[in-house]
Amino acid sequence: MDQGNTAFLLIAAAFVLLMTPGLAFFYGGLVKAKSVISMMMLSFGAIGLIGVLWVIYGYAVAFPGAEGIVAPWSIDGSAIGLSGLLEVPEGAAYPPLAFVAFQATFAIITVALISGAIADRAKFGAWMIFAGVWATVVYFPVASWVFNFGLADDGSFAYGGWITRGLQEWFGVGAIDFAGGTAVHINAGAAALALALVLGRRLGFQKGVHVPHNPPFVLLGAGLLWFGWFGFNAGSELAADGTAALAFVNTIAAPAAALLAWLVVEKFKDGKPTSVGAASGAVAGLVAITPACASLTPIWAVVLGLIAGAVCALAVELKYKFGFDDSLDVVGIHLVGGLIGTLYLGIFANGTGLIHSGQFTQLLVQAIAAVAVLVYSFVLAYAIGFVIEKTLGFRVKNEDEIAGLDTVVHGEEGYVLTDAKA
């Protein structure tokens, strides 16, 4: 066992887990002051619920392992409860549980991302039910399609999901998704769009009505997300090597460029560059580089960041044009950014992209993977959310939305400025 790589993987897992509290700050600063606790609790609820489900059966569904192409919906009975993964196989680079821990943090953050689309109007209990069901029938299987692959000694696929090995066998190249452009961002963004449609628009929904109550929280959250993202991207190499270093550098370059691009668009469009725009631009760049971080030279990562920052800055306005209330721009940043990063590889990926190979095959398989995950996640998320809304009720009452969810749902206030007992 390589203790250096084991330490690298465990530290990366800790980095990625920090992303979810970071997301809580990012989202919490964007909502109104009377709903900040409610918003942050959606992320912390995801940590608790998905962490437990992952141990019980989530890992067994996401990483069943098998020879050949793994069936789209499989489960490894020996991995249920993780009891079959306690021993370290001879010759293994790291303990199986280190990989389990690393992937658990991916499952948690993916579910938490969705919550931004339903800010200010969702019941906590209904959210927890949705999170558990969606993770079970959407995230765990999709993670298997994308991340569940193993290589033989000669570097060829020994097994893999249909998005990795399957597409490679059918088209000669498999879809590239190094750290989760499809499985995490397109997946969560599509589900966010579905839930936004199910819950409907907030009261008084129109541009300029709902403003962030705490931009410093947003900047803090973006900083924590960026810090954790180094574990997300570089850690996905599962080894402290040159590929991890490339992913690390690209995780600096792309979001930095995206931050600048967002601010430029904001300046021309609205007259002033904002702190929330800077934070949002950085996140858009992080999203876009996620699938591509190990397959681009740094200069092409900068170009990707510029494109993602500019396009996502414009994409967040689509909710006003089409009338869906994606409260905190999960669709405009994560779905659009994930699509940009995934499709960009079809043109610029080292070796197989159009500019290197002169062929459109990589672009084709990237598009197949992106569309498949988008449609699968959207349809099931809409169905799950619709059933919850029609049975238990997903959305709070109008009067509770006006009053703010913190005291109604959690019996707490985010900002107590006076001592009631004084």
C-alpha cells in the first residue's frame, strides 16, 4: 500500500467534504435574512442523510464492479454496509475505504447543489425525502455509469459503466468526465430545473426583487468551495502525480478566468461589477473545468474559463425570460457550466478532441453522455418532486414564505440583534 497516495486521497476527501459547508455559506448569503438558516440546513441535511445512505447501500450501487460493461443498474451485495471492504487487498495502492470516503463526499455535494433552486419556499422534511429518493434512483446509478471503471495492467478497461467503457467500445473513445461534469453538475442542474418547475415561482418573482442579504457570506462560501475543489479535481486522479498537478493548476486557471469574464459581462450589462458576480464567476469556472481538468493544457483551461464565465453570466438571466424560478442560479451555473465543460472536451481534449484528432467522435460521445444524464435526472427529479408535492406537500404556505422560513421551519433566527431576556 502506498501511504503517500493514501494520505493524498484522504486529505482530498476532507477537502471535498468542506465544500458542502462552503456551499451552505454561498447559498445562505444569497437568500433573504429570514431564510438563511433554512437554506443552510438543506446542505447540512444532505450531509447527514447522504452520508448514512452511502454507507448502507449507496457505495454498493455506485461501484458494483464487474467484468465487462457494468449494467446501468447494478449492486454489489458484498459492499452493503461496507463490511466487505475492511481488508486492504495485497498490492492495492490505497485502502478501499479511502476511496469510499472520497466518493461519499461527491454524493453529498451533488445532492446539496440542487437545493439552491428551491430556496425560500421548500419544507425541510420534504427536501430530505426528495434527497434520499433522488440519490438512490439517480445519483448512485449515474455515478456508476461515469465513475465505476477499472483498468487492466495494459491500461485497457477491465470494466466500466456505459458512459466510460460502453461508449469506448461502441465509438472507439469513451466520454471524458474526470471529476463529475456529468455525474455531479449536469445531474444536479437538471434536477434543480425540475424542482424549480414543480415548486413554482416565489411570491413576487421578478428581476431585482430578491436580492442577496449577505454578500460577504457568498464570498466566504465561494472561497471555501474553491479550496475544496482542489480535492475534488486533483483528488480524482487518486494519486499524487503529474496528472493531479495538471488538474490542480487548471483548477486555478479556469475559475480565475471565469471570474474576470463574469465581471466584464456584468460591467457592460449592468454597469457595475459585483462581489456576488465575482463569486458566481469563480464557481462557474470551477464547474466547467471539473470534467476537463486533466485533459486540457492550462492555456485551454483559461479559454474554457473565459467562455464559461461569460456564458453563465448571461445564462442566469434565462429564468426571467422563460419564467422558471431557479432561486440561486443552479441551472445557469451548474447545468450550463457543466454542459460547456463537457462539450468543450469534444473540441479541445488532449489527443482526442477535434483540434488534435480532426474527428468529431469525442464531441459526439461527450454530447451523448451529457444529454443522457440531463434527461434521466430531469425526468426522475420531476416525478419524485411532483409526487412529494401532491402527497406531503413540498412548498411552504404563502404566509410562511413571506414571514421567512427560519422561525417557521426551524424555530431559530439567523440574526438575533437584541437579547430578549434583557
